[in-house]
Amino acid sequence: MAVGREEVEIVKPRSDKREYRRVVLRNALEVLLISDPDTDKCAASMDVSVGSFSDPDGLEGLAHFLEHMLFYASEKYPEEDSYSKFITEHGGSTNAFTASEHTNFYFDVNVDSFEEALDRFAQFFVKPLMSADATTREIKAVDSENQKNLLSDGWRMNQLQKHMSEKSHPYHKFSTGNWDTLEVRPRQKGLDTRNELIKFYKENYSSNLMHLVVYSKENLDKIQCLVEEKFQEIQNAVKSCSRFPGQPCSSEHLQILVKTVPIKQGHKLRVIWPVTPEIHHYKEGPCRYLGHLIGHEGEGSLFYVLKILGWATGLSAGEGEWSREFSFFKVAIDLTDAGHEHVQDIIGLLFKYISLLQQSGVCKWIFDELSALCETKFHYQDKISPIDYVVNVASNMEIYPPEDWIVGSSLPCKFSPGTIQMVLDKLSPDNVRIFWESKSFEESTDMVEPWYGTAYSMSRISVSTIQGWMSSSPDENLHLPVPNVFVPTDLSLKTSEEKMKLPILLRKSSYSSLWFKPDTVFSTPKAYVRIDFSCPYGSNSSEAEVLTDIFTRLLMDYLNEFAYYAQVAGLYYGVHHTNTGFQVTVIGYNHKLRILLEKVIEKIATFEVRPERFAVIKEVVTKDYQNLKFQQPYQQAMYYCSLILQDNTRPWTEQLEVLPSIKGEDLTNFLPLMLSRTFLEFYIAGNIERVEAESMVQHVENILFHGPQPICRQLYPSQHLTNRVVKLGTGLSHFYSAEGLNPSDENSCLVHYIQVHRDDIVMNVKLQLFALIAKQPAFHQLRSVEQLGYITVLMQRNDYGIRGLQFIIQSTVKGPGHIDLRVEEFLKMFESKLSQMTNEEFKSNVNALIDMKLEKHKNLREECAFYWKEISDGTLKFDRRETEVEALRQLKQQELLDFFNEYIKVGAARKKTLSVRVYGSLHTSEYMSNKNQQAQPSSIQIEDIFSFRRSQPLYGSFKGAYGRVKL
């Protein structure tokens, strides 16, 4: 029985029809039950109030390691990895994360499997098994996870900030753990890591320190019975929640300037102040208010001024890492090369803006506007997946009172000038920590952070120095933002006469086509507009692709100070280049969406190159391309895979090569040519009527095609672009090997791709069913048992309707050639498992996949992404899910076995594979020896990607039949 069921009025969005109930079990476990009769997935999240701050000294990463270990097995379910297998085979997913003061475990699963899934999940906290063998193996997984982070600037800079703090404070610690901290050092001290793990679990995993959220289709009474039955066995050791009083930064860690060397190209400035945690004043929202102003990008803002000066390309501000006891307010600025030379002026301008806030006083109208926008956002928020929802709410439960578990700190509603002023006063020169990242410091550092090896130097920085920088910084017109004209005031819903279930082709001309889908599901005052500009001259060379990329970024740059207000008010837009031209997307409240869309189109039509902005954007693009070599090896391998398979793709190295010679006048000359032949494909959806949609399209056509001097003309029939994919040779294995682009990266990677078929409903479901059945066994064997690497995944691949499977494994333990052999061994082993599968297991997997396909879209954005993929691929199977469900219901077990034997099995007659092998620095000798090996019969070594691509046949494109689509 539950100890108590306290009737608490939980604040929830007006549109939220779900029911909530707070209960406390007799073991003091606090639970929030959520009943949602409309859900297609059930979910749960357990938040335990212990994290990496509680790691014992000398066992760094123990809390994180324990999080890994709880997934293995339990007394009730002793088979290793059986929990994850059950979740995956029943349409779900599962994961966990360890934060500084809490650890969160979560899963989702199909509705009819929820009770057993919940029982298996509960055993994490009742009687987990942590075998000695599994413990040793999983330390390797933690070490592999850390290995992938070692060359990530985000992880490195975060640890450096921790390093520059009091050694006695847990903030100072290294939290991930590695082989050294979890195996080597404990052994040297005579400690058994497994015993320490069990001890840590017993001392900290007490039910009174846990918060559970359970999300189900059932009514609240049934969910409550289920929870009481499964979770009341968790031991209550009556532990008090660990608190970590004191501040991580004493006076010696303030008024410092730290210069540090990043991995990637680029310069960054982080200005940080310890402040009072917002959690103590979340209804007053002081950090939100100050972050809104310091991070603003409209005219008169700090970023606007830095941008005009050509010194910055990005700025963010707000509360960073925090706990109940301490918090940091952070301003992060992405610098240009010129900005890097003017850092003192930039710091001076930042403090000038803070001084402006001091002089202006706390403005009630700004707080009221922000509060109103937050309220609109809360009440009209999109529904998200149950798994994300339960994690958010469970994370809130230990922090907020029950009535605010859902809303958290997202509704600042109490205007308290004194509270805001208190935090503002902390943003002072005597309380500051400045971290400045640049490759240019490589020769001038004298210290190294121990965990990631980040080079840095530190100097003291006085108040008078910063005051001097303020005085000498440029005299720019900094001012507060103006009232936001994009605040939506009409949130009414359009009454759609037609209950249209699928998109229709509403309008088609030689200039454009319009796909339209009014909202009949979500009842939200939001709309979605996407316009694909198909421009043959925008992608016919590496120079053209670079110029198109620079054009789209300049367009965003020009619009920023205007469109930033729209973004603050919940109206988002994006312009990005594609391999056939570029796309414009606008999504958000429909009331003022058209104003923003028309502004974007007007900017395209009247575009002029401003030399000073061109130089800045060219610099950004150059660094982005240069930094591609620092991608994770698995990202490099997937890139090579796409380059081999997708016709008309070009390597980024070519684009990097042409960049230095490109000038502003090249873009001026290129743009009219690029736009001269254009076809527009529109997808308009949401709270919008067909007349409005047609009117938008007509407006865009009028501006671009029908002016006195038309900017665009229709495409010739021969110019319509398609995306085509290489058809690999049947019965052949293809190999491509490359050294990792970053010589400092020890990780290697294999992408083992099996190409199967061109989009076909029956073949699709066979492939999907096999992927569902094989996913968890592959993970268990290749990661849990063989410990090849933290990143180990089997997933489907879809290139413009050409479908297949891919294994992705990143490793420092073994080279890609060895991993390739292990993948083949797994497939041989799995063959017998597949053939021994009972008819009952087969039906269970089929039903799980059917449930996954019948899952409804959660929100407009998700629905639009689904339909847009059908449009952009040219497959146009808008009823895909329903037809695939029908095919699944007809599928026989023998058909799945035949499919495996024909396309997947090692040595299958119709099998087509591509192995992309990226060799890290630990495996260069293997790279050299594999390179010199003779190719085996029926295997093809790809030496030159483009010679190979030119010599191969291509699949037909679904877009090729596009002209035949009729209204």
C-alpha cells in the first residue's frame, strides 16, 4: 500500500489532457503517476539523488560506472543484458545518465509490454547482480566512453573550469572514470572495484532518495497498483540526501584569465561569474532575465555591436552549471580572428553592457514581456515523446515542490527587482573568471590539466585592469531591446472544413509545387512552411557549393537582428544549403509567420554582398571545413560511406581548397546565375487554410518569377535534379580504407554496410524486422561481451529510398579489419539464433514493429519531418506506415529467414557489402599491412572513390518520375 496520496494541484499546460497523481510508497519512494489514454508508448524514469559528487576519493567515475552496471542483470532476471533485449524487442529504448548530484535511468516500450518492462526495470533498484566478470568488462566500456571524449573541446573546457577550483570541493573532480581510476589505481591500493561498487550502491541507492515517474495508458488507480507491486521492495536505508556546502571557487579562483589551447580551429571567450543559484528564486527568474538581455541579438545589443565591429559570430548567456549550493552565470562568445585581437575591448564592452543594465535599473516591461512569452510557450508547448517527458519531470522532482514538478522554472511570474539586482551585482570585475581559447596560445602555455591533457596558462586580472578595458573600448551605442513586435496575440485555431489525413498536391506550375496538410490532429496555433529551392547552378561544382553555402549563411546573418525578435517570440526560421540548392524553413506560431517569411524572400530577392560581412562568414566557413578533420572516427567513416554511395556528392577537401581564392565579387556574379533557373517545392502545414497557403506561394512566385526583371526563370525539363545512389555489385564485398584525419586520435572505426533494396513495402518490413530482432544481440555480443567499443550500433540506412543495414563500431581495442571479422562472426552466430526462433517469438517481434509503426506523431514538427522525407526522396508514400503494417500482418516467418539467407547471411548469393575502415593512430601498422594485401576473389578494394563511383551503375531516382505527379 502507498503511505500517502497527497492531493496536490499540479500546474500543467491548459491544453494538457493527461491526469497526474503524486503518491509516496511505504518505503518513502516518491512517485508521480501520469495517465495518458492517447499514448502509444509507456515510459518510466527513476531519478536517484546521488551522482558523481559522491564518488569516493581515488575512485573517480564510480557513480557513472554503477549506472552502467545496473543494466547487466538482476537476481530475478539473471540473464545478462536481458532487460535491454526485452525493451528493444518490444519497440522501446533505454538509457541513463550520471550528473553531479543525481543519476537518471529511463526507458520506453510498447503499451502491451509495459508491465513486464517495469518489473525488469524495478529490479535495478531491488536486487541487481554485478558479477566480477561483467564488472571487469564494463570498466572497458567506461574507458572507451572516456576515450571518445578526450579530443572533444566541450569535455576538455568543462574539465578545465572544474580544475580551476577548490580541490576540496567535489566540483573539482573528474566524473567519467577510466581504466586508470576504476582498475589500476584501486588495485594498487588493494581495493576491489566490485566490492567498492556494491558498497556504494548499498550506501546510496535508498528508496527515500529516489523519485519515480511512470507514464501509462491505464487509469491512475491501475498504474498505482502496478507501481506499488513492483517498487515497494526497494530498500529504504533512511539516508539523508548528500549536500555539498561551500563554494567551488575561493578568491584564488576569481579574477583570473586562463588562456587555453583547443583541439579545433577558432577562438572562444567564456566569461563566468559565481552567482546565487536560480533554483532559490525560480519564480523571479533573475538569470533568465539577465540572460535574455546580455544574450540578446537585436539592434543595440552587445552581440549586435560585436557583429558590426566584425569581432564575433555567436554569443550566448545564462545560468550554466548549478546545484543548490552554487551556480555560474556564463557568457560565451565565438570570436573572429579580428575579435581575437580585440579581446580586451570585447571584455570592456561586456562590462559596459552590464553597467548599462545597472544604470537602467530592472525594467518591469521587459520582465512582463518575458513572463508573457514564457506563459504562452508553456501553455502551447508541443507534446514530446513520453521517454523525454518522464526524464524531464523526474529530474524536477527532487528540486521543486510537487505543484511545480511539470512547470519547473519555465514560468517566471514574480517581478522582484531586488532579486534580479542581487544577481546583477555579482556580474562584477572582482568576481569574474575568464577562459580564452585559441590555437594561437600553443607556444605560450605552461600548465596541463591532468585528465584531458589540455594545455593552459593562468594570470591574475585586477578590477582596475578591467575598468581600463571598459574605458578604452569603442564608444558604441549599446541600448536595451525595444518591445517585441512578434509576440503572438491571435492564438485562435482555424476551423478546417476538410479533415485531410494526408498531404495533397494543392497547386503545381512550371515554377513550383505546393504540398499542403492542414492540422487535424494537434490543435495548436502553429504552422510549418518549407521551401526547397532546386537550383542546378548552385551545386554543379565545388566552387558553386561553397558559394551557395556562404550565401545561405550571409542571408541568416543579414536577417539576424530582425528575426531574433521572432525567435524569442517562438517563431523560428532557418536557411541552409543542400546538395541541390538551398532550403528555407519557418515554423512557429502562425499569427505573424507570414511577416517573417516575406522578409526572408525579400532579402533573397534584394541580396547584395557586403564585403565586411562576406569576409567574416568566409572565415567561419573555412574554419568549419578545417574542423571536419577533428570529427569522431565514426563520423568520418559515415561521411566516406555517403561519398561512395551518393552520386553528385563532393569531398569537403575540394571545397576547402577553393575557399581561399573565393572573393565577394565571385558571390555577386554567382548569385544571379544560381537563381536564374529555379524550381520551388513548398510544404505548408499546420494551423493554416488552403487559401492562405496558395496566397503565400503566389506571393513568393510574384517576387521571384514575375517582377519587372525576373530574378528566377523556370527550369528546362532537362534541368530537374535528382539524387541517385550507387548500385553495389551483387555477391561482392567492397572495402575502403583511410587513416583517421586527426593523428592524435587513437580511435578507429568500422562502418559495415549491407545494401539491400530500392524502397519497396514488403522488402522494407523484412529489413526493419530483421534490424529490430538483431539490434540488441549485436550490441550484447560486440560491446557487452567482446568490449570492442562504447559506440557499437546496428541500424538501418536509407539513402534517398535505397535501403540497407549498417554496423557502426568505434574502438581503440581492435583495428577495423579485426572488427570486420567480428561482425561476420556475429552474423554466423546469429544465423542459428534466427533459425531457432519460435513462431511465438516471431509473432511477438512482428507485433512490436506494428505497434512502433502505429505510433502517432507527437507534434507538428515531427509530422512534417515524416511527410517532407517522402517529398524530398520522391517516394510520396504518405500512407507508408499503414501499408507497411498491412504487409507485416501478412509476413510469414519463412519469408524472414529467406530474406536473411538471400541478402544478409555471410556468403549469401545476393549480398552486397561496403566496409569503410578508418584507422586511428593505434592501428596505423594494420592500415599499412591491410593496404598491401591482395584483394580476395569477389572483393573489391576501392582506391579512388570517384573512379569507383563513375564505374558503377546507379539506382533509378524516385524523383526521376516527379514530372508525372498530377494534381
